[in-house]
Amino acid sequence: SQQGEEDPQALSIQEGENATMNCSYKTSINNLQWYRQNSGRGLVHLILIRSNEREKHSGRLRVTLDTSKKSSSLLITASRAADTASYFCATDGAQGAQKLVFGQGTRLTINP
Amino acid sequence: ETGVTQSPTHLIKTRGQQVTLRCSSQSGHNTVSWYQQALGQGPQFIFQYYREEENGRGNFPPRFSGLQFPNYSSELNVNALELDDSALYLCASSPGVVPDTQYFGPGTRLTVL
């Protein structure tokens, strides 16, 4: 079963605009991660935010985490055509579970 | 480039056959995890191996099995293939068992006819 739910399922914006994707999850976590996947290939790690952090930045990426609402958001600023991909949030289990639990992803399309 | 490789890239099998997928982890990474990703879905955890021992399993039947070798390579074996096994199979390596950053390979696309 999938713990994370991304919203929206698909997003289409113009190059240069900002893109925001949201993720909700169900159980307590130690950390939450965001991954990118191009064209059904391997996933690339973008950013990890721990449960005691509220916001984290990496280049054009900004991630927020609200553990009280069990939600996270990924903001990509000044989008580029190369940002076109599927984006997944993934959570671990606070009980030390070994696995990552992924959501169904947001398909982001950047139009030139 | 994550330094994780998988083979083959694509594979076509028929229902009832057996398949072995291979993964080569980053050097020094003692943990490998395998995921199944159906079309349009997120990856689902199959199992994890740490230092050649199974260290956690998802909701997959016993016909999904694995091996991890001392040279940082690993295998996913699936017996008695079913049509629903058609998916992208991803391996991911990490230094330890805590599910921090995982480094994914490019995946093997399996089609079962």
C-alpha cells in the first residue's frame, strides 16, 4: 500500500514559473524524501528533510514539512524544460522500518 | 549517475517462466533494496538485503526471492511469472539499513506475455 499521496497528479506550467507539489502521509516518520524520475527510468534523490526540520533548500528546490498535518510540499522555482519529470515523495517508518514508502507521484510538464 | 547499474534493460518473458534480474550497487554500500513500479504508480518495496541477509520484506509472495553477494552485486528472482508482474524493477543501494538517501539504478523493464 502507498502511504504518500501527491497532489496534484499532473501539473503543466510555463517555463520560468514556479511549480508546487504536495504530499500527505499517514504514519509517523523519521524523514521524508523527494525523488525525481525521468521517462520511467531510475529515481534521482532530490532532498531529504528530517522530522525535526520545517524547511530545507537545495538550489531551486524548497521543501517544507508539517508533521502536525502529516504533509510536505516541494517548490521548484524558475522552472526549466529539463524539470519535466515525475516527482515522488517517500517516507520511512518511525519504528525503524527498512523500506521507503512512495506516493503515486506528480507528473510535471514544463512548456517552453 | 548514481553508480548503480542494472541488467538487462528490457526483458520479455511468458507467463509461468522464471526470471533473474541483476543489480550492481555502489562500492561500500552494504544495503540493497528492490522495488516494483507498475505503470503510472510509485515504486513498491519488495525486500531489502543487508550484508547478504534479508532484512525486511514487503507484501510480495514467496515466488519473489533475492540474493546479495559480497562483491556488492545482487539478484531478484521471480518464479512462475504472472501477467501482473509486468513492471519496472528498480534496485537501490545505500550505506546502511536506515532508509536515508537511496541510490537507484536505471531499472529493468519486464514484460510478461
